[in-house]
Amino acid sequence: MDDPDIETPCQRIYKNHRQALELIYKYAGSPAARLLGEIEEAITKHADKWHILNKTTKAVNFVPEEWLKWMPEVGSRPKFD
């Protein structure tokens, strides 16, 4: 969404209130963090169908539970010297 009528004031607000916005995100969470939390919760409610592989502040990586039967375990690959 590249809209200069929105982008310019947003940049100005962030520049003038960066510290306050970062504190809000730190203590109240960002909208993205809230969404990721909801996604993780939905996946966890259906743990019999889905398995979370990894979670970061920007993504939740998950696969169908059935895939774990044929996927190698993490760290189980042979090491070559």
C-alpha cells in the first residue's frame, strides 16, 4: 500500500514519537505480535492436526502433524567431517 498521503504523515509521526511507539510495542505488543499470538493459539488448539516447528517475532512456522511421521527429526542428519 504505497499511498504518499498516508506514508508521509506516518513517517512524521514515527519520527516525532519513535520512543513512545517503541515503548508501546514493547509493553503492549505490536499489532503483528497480537496476530501471531492468535495464530499460535489457533494452531495449539488443534495440536492433533498441526505442529509448530518454530516461532519468531515475525512468523510461526508449522506443518501438518502427519508430516512428522516421515520428516527427519531436527539434528538427526548425519554429520560429515
